Amino acid sequence: MGIVRNTKSVSLVTDFFRQMDGAVGVVELVEKFKGQMNKSTIYRILDRLEDEGRVHSFLGGNGLKHYAKCHNCTSGHHSDIHPHFQCTSCGKVECVSCEIAIPELPNKRIQQVQLFLTGTCEGCSS
């Protein structure tokens, strides 16, 4: 691996995730940083942050990738095995804090688990 530089673009994206609760779709990220960096740069930064264990990704209800910040992950292991919830009314996507029991499967090694829930959030339900 080459030299890892913390460029202005990397700082912008990491600061965005640091201040964020919940998850964001890749389309929204591209739109947010449109005037500051191109789409390829954003994808490269997201791949790097995921490799470093700083963000995790999952497929949203629209089939596109979403990203959320990691908690206690490392570059060698993502421990963010939890469901994600998207409100069908307002579109907000968030991580759901609950334990998920992953079954041991004979002769299989599970590399990724995704559980995506949809419904109405508390704010839209009231």
C-alpha cells in the first residue's frame, strides 16, 4: 500500500461522517460534495474509509449503497453487524442498535450480513 494522505477532500468526507447520525446514500454524498470533488474521488474516499474500518456500507431499499460511520471497527474486521431502517415516508436511513445472532453454517464462511428494514419512523408516525 502506498502513502496514505489526509487530503482536503478526505477531511471533508470524514468530518461529514463524524457529525452525522444515521446513514447517507451515495447519491446524496455525490450531490453534497458536487462542487468540491468529483464522483470518482468520493468513491475512492468511501472505499478507503471502509477499508480502514471508519465507515460501513449496505444496500438501501433502492438498491444503492448507503454509508454510516463505524463504531469499534478496525481495518481487519467490521463489527457493525446490525439492521438498518429506512422510513418510507421521510426517507431517513439509520442504524438500528440491536444484537443479531449470526448462525454458524457448516463448511461456510460468512463475510457479510445485511438486514434492511422499512417502515415509518417515530417522527412520521405521530
